[in-house]
Amino acid sequence: MASEEGVERFIDEAKVDAVLAAGQDRSAAHVREVLAKAREMHGLDDADVSVLMGISDPELLGELFDAARFVKDTIYGRRLVLFAPLYVSNLCGNDCVYCAFRARNREVTRRALTQDEVANEVRVLVEHGHKRVLLVAGESYPHEGFNYVLKCVETIYQVKVGRGEIRRVNVNVAPLEVEQFKALKATGIGTYQLFQETYHRGTYARVHLAGKKRDFDWRVTAMDRAMQAGIDDVGIGVLFGLWDWRWEVLALLQHIRHLEARFGVGPHTISVPRMEPAIGSDVASHPPKPVSDIDFRKLVAILRLAVPYTGIIMSTRETANLRRETFALGVSQISAGSRTNPGGYEEEDAKKEFEAAQFQVGDHRPLDEVVRDVASMGYIPSFCTGCYRLGRTGADFMDLAKPGDIKQHCDPNGLSTFMEYLLDYASPETRAVGDALVDSVLAGMEGKPQATARKLVEAVRSGKRDVYV
Ligand code: SAM
Ligand code: SF4
């Protein structure tokens, strides 16, 4: 199944169909057995996942959410990592029916930022307080080809504004050859992220009408090539709304197991984008298999239990309320203050945003407001980039995460980077909420993590920046 040549066949459709068709024991007693197993934090098998996907009783649903909360708190502590997407170009040669950037869409204004324009966007993000960006582009680059992406990453890392800079660039661009992945790694990227959109071949063929992206196998094997090229941290995902979410979750788990079997480590993150309206796309406004809010919460909770050590990313596609609810269920990273049109941060022009954005965001609040909200819920808004800069990536990160030790690093680093934000960028209201949170979190910590966190926070208060363990 996972041979070099036949690597693309690791998504076994018949097996997914069989798991969904199997008559599972869905009694309350069995659901509770599965939830008890999930709380041991060793993950779940397909049959377990299928049992949880079938829950409809409100009481059991509450127990599912409690289990997800328990696992999230135990492994990840109270931190929530923040980032901003940076759309550098909306040029694209593909025709994905759900996306505003698709080649045949005449309603979108096309633009690829120059390196100066990229730097201007980064300046705005740094001035807002961001430390991590996700570079995003359509699948067609200006005349210099793929080098454009490499240059963009370099430009992002070069920008310094006052005491701030971007410390981790993650990248979401079309699948690459191994040699290109090596070049991308050499620029110092963090995670390479790519969504399969749908793991269901028939659906995939129906929604990808032209261009290189029509090739399912080229896309589904992208993470194999990235990992072969030495990129340890990869991020996978499904565009929910194209095909049955239950089917997609089981197939996504097959992808994860394949990477674990072949490379000894699974993906660093899973993204769960739901389809949003996009200019020039009827499909985006009427997803063929819409996922309800309740199912969406369920799928986040199930992923948290099925793969406890993999980060889950929630973007601003979702509304503020739904995002709030999913933090507790297992989300570990969120975007904030996002624009999905190239040049959108510097220009702040609603008309241009409408005409050039990839999709409409559901959470429009600026970073400061999101930070305040996250902090007032008791989570530590974290801008930490420590793991990747200390080489704790791939299997090393997982080894650390598995016994729950990551909290020892994440909470102190989260607090120190949050303190940087409070001192350098926060509004007075956010500063007040944040200072109170830092004090209460520090008081509630114990032993070595507490001593480390106090030391780091004090270092930042006394003027140091970029301190981490
Ligand atoms: N062009 C590259 C690709 O397709 O992989 C990378 C960038 S693409 C802009 C990033 C992701 O946006 C896609 O993988 C897709 O999942 C998501 N996307 C596209 N249209 C969307 C929509 N209408 N709503 C939500 N997400 C969307
Ligand atoms: Fe292009 Fe990516 Fe949009 Fe497809 S999803 S049209 S490849 S930008």
C-alpha cells in the first residue's frame, strides 16, 4: 500500500466505506467505553471514531466535548497560538469551483505583490504585534516562477519594525517537486501546509476542472515529497463542505497513518476550513455537503481525541462565537485580524478586499480584540516560535508532546511572548485584561514551569525580547 511507486493508494476508499457501513455498537455504554479510551490519550481507531461520529444524544455529546476538553488541557495547557495569513498573490492557473482565485473567474481583481509590497504588508502585521505568518498564494507565479515564493519568504524574514519581526513563516502553496521543497526548507520555513480539499476521488474530479490541481495523486503525495526533502512539520486539511465530513475524517486519518508509517511522524497540524462564500463561485455559497455547526464542533472534538498530539488550526473563516466554542474542544492555533486579498493589510480598503479576496472571512475583529477575547476566556494568547527555532520539529516535537511535557515549554513561552505583546502593542483595555491573566496563570503554575515562566516574563518586563525555552 505504501510502496514508493504506489504511494498514492494509501487512501483506501473501500475501507472508509466499509467502516461507515459497519453496524457499530452505538449504545451509551459503548460510547462511554470509547470516551474512556480517548481520555488515555493514545488515539482512537477507525471503529471508535465511527462510534463517536454517530453520537446524537445531547448528554453523550456533552461527554464527547468534555473528553476533548480534558485532552486539550492536559496536552496543550492554556495556550492558543496566533498567526496571520499573508496572501502574496491571487494569480492562479487552476479552476477549483469553490475558490475566487480560479483562473476562469473574471470577477476577481488579479494581483501579485512586488517584494516591496510584501515588505509593506509585513510591516503592518508586525506593527499589529504578529510574530507568525502563513504565506498563501494561488498556483501561478509572476515571471520568476517558483523563485517568487522563495523571495517572498526571504523578504518576510528581513523586515524589522521597532522591536518586532516575523519569527516563523509557514507556507501554503501548491504541491512541489522534492528539489523545490528542499529550496523552500532552505529559506527557513516552519510548516509546509496543504489541504487535500477532499480525499474522495470522484468528488475531487468534479470540483477541480482545469490546471495541475486536477491531478489527485500529485496532491495527495505532496507531503511525502515535503518530508523526503527534510521538511519535518507539515500541515494537512480538508475543505469541509465538498463531501461527507465523516468520510473525510476517516480518510484524513488514513493519510496521517501513512505518514506515521513511512516517516515515523505524522503531520504537525490539521486544518479544518469550512467552505465560505467567494466572489464568482456559486458552489462556495451552496456547498454540496454542508457541515452544520454542531457537526463541526463534533468533528473538531473527534479529531482532538483521535490524534491527540497533532495541532488543530481554526481560521477566521469561522465566526467569533464558533471559534470561541472550538478553543475548548481542541483547537491549538488560530488566525486573527486576517485579510485574504493580496495587499489587504496595508490598504484596508473594503471595496478592494471584496474584489480580490479568496473568500469572505467570518471573524473580522482586529488582532487586539481577538487577543483580549482569548485572554478574557482564560487562554494564553501565544506568539511563541520557540520549538521550531530550537529544532523541536517533526518527531522531536512529538516525543516532547506525547508525555504531555510540551506544556512545560508552551506555557512559559506563551506567557513571555504574550507579555511582549502586552508591552509593545496592546491597547490599554487589552493590557489590563492581559496583565491580570499573566498574574493568575503564574500563580496557578507549580514547580519548574512556574520558575521558568516567572524568569521569562521578568526578562521581558525588564526590556529583553525573544526569550524562550
Ligand atoms: N493555491 C494553493 C492550493 O490550492 O493549494 C494554495 C492556496 S489556496 C488559496 C488555500 C486554501 O484555501 C485551499 O487549499 C482551499 O482549501 C481554501 N479555500 C479555497 N476556496 C475556499 C472557500 N471558498 N472557502 C474556504 N476556503 C477556501
Ligand atoms: Fe487556485 Fe488554490 Fe484557489 Fe484552487 S484553491 S483556484 S489552486 S488558489
